[in-house]
Amino acid sequence: MAMVLSVPAIQQGVPSQIMAAGARVEVCALYLPGRRATPEALLPGIGVAAPPEMAAAMMANDTAI
């Protein structure tokens, strides 16, 4: 199952809790360039989503947004 979170949720430490439960956490491909940051700015274990893969995950029947 995929879960899409807003930026405020990400800023509140939710990613660590989600990863601890075994989920994959990724930021939007536009997030880092928009902040003039690189993937090194992310918490360990957080990746950068590929748009086609993220779109497919968001459209899956078992996804909660």
C-alpha cells in the first residue's frame, strides 16, 4: 500500500515512523530542486520518487491518499 503525505506531515517526523513500520518513503521528484537541495539533505532511507512509478502507485487500488 502507498501513502501520500503532505509537506507538513513530513516535517513532523512521520517518515521515520512509517519507515519503522516497513514502508518506503520518497519525496516528489520536484521537491529537492524546488528547495535547491540534493538527496543528501533527506533523512537516511528516504528516496526520490520517479514520476511514472509514483503515478502508478497513486493510482493503485490499495493506495490511501
